[in-house]
Amino acid sequence: IAGTNPHGALFGTFALLRLLASGTNIDKLDVIDAPAMPIRWVDEWDNADGSIERGYAGRSIFFDGGHVREDLKPVSEYARLLASVGINGCNLNNVNNAAPFLEPGMLKGIARIADAMRPYGVRVALSVDIASPQKIGGLKSYDPLDPQVIAWWKAKTDEIYQLIPDFAGFTVKPDSEGQPGPASYGRTPADAANRLANALSPHGGVVLYRAFVYNHHLD
């Protein structure tokens, strides 16, 4: 079993185990495989207090009481589960109420989560609030074309990558269901998405920008 990197070999090992578990005859096995999709994330809806929006299986394995949990063994086990079916990213937090996850103390805890998941080839991503520069950064606006906002997102993203060099990227939900967005300043979704993408791009991160067709504030 070989891969272009150790994680590829790990995913290949899990693929072989799936064949064995399903009773497949491997006497003449000759498989060359590559994922069709580079982004294969799960999207969690965990809150900082440990609750989970639309959660049905207990409390968060990541967060409790506004902090990252001390015991992250379940996180390592979850990463192993994800790797066993080829998942390579985990967006940790609820896309609603996301601003606190960019606070420095929380980011240090999230770096511990990334350490727990990294051995299984699962990279950590975060949902972010487009209004974070105002809510936690002390700026007067979150206008994506404001030079101070641009500088804030760049500095915050650089801070994340100093803690988590293989950080996967951001998910954002703007201008819908009461969430702030670029429409507040007459800006387009592209203005906001590109603002985040420009900050992530030097590090190899991506932004997943959610666009709603219902209950939205867009023209």
C-alpha cells in the first residue's frame, strides 16, 4: 500500500480493511485509486458552551463551558473514524454564533484539537462570522472593502496559521437568517468571499461561502 504522502497510505490501508471486512476476494487485488474531490469535510454545529445545534447524540466532544475540552481522546477516535472513510477535514463549530472561536485563547485550544486529528490526515477548519472585525476586533465596521477590515482578517488568519500550519479554511454564512453580511454595506457576496480567500490563499486554505435562497437579505 503506497500513497503520495503518509496520509494517502493511511487512507489506502483503511480501504484495504474495508475490502477485507466486506469479504472481497483480494487474491488478485490490483487497485490504483485517487479521490475525485480534494475537499472532503464534515461540518459540525458545535457551540462553545458544549451544546450542539440540531444535535441528537450528546454534547460536544470538542467544547465545553466556552473552552476546548481537556480530554481530547474522543477527538482522536473521531478523526480515526473520519479517516477510515476518506474524510480529510473537520469544520468544528456552528456557523451561527461563530465570532468567539477567533479569540486568541480559543484558537490555542483549537490548535490542540488540530494536533489530535492531524495523525489521521484530518485538517481542522472553522466557521467564522463576517462581522468578527467589529464583534471581537474592536473595529467600527466589518465592511469587506474597509482597509482596516482587510488588515484585520489578514492578521487574524496569519495568527491561526502560526498555531495551526495545516489549517484547512473557513466556512461563512452571511446575509441570511439574521446573520450579518456584506449587504449591510452595499457589498456583494464576492466582495466578502474574496476578502477571506485573499487572507487564506498564501497559506493554502479555502473558504466555503454559503449562499441562501431563502430568508436572505440579498437583492
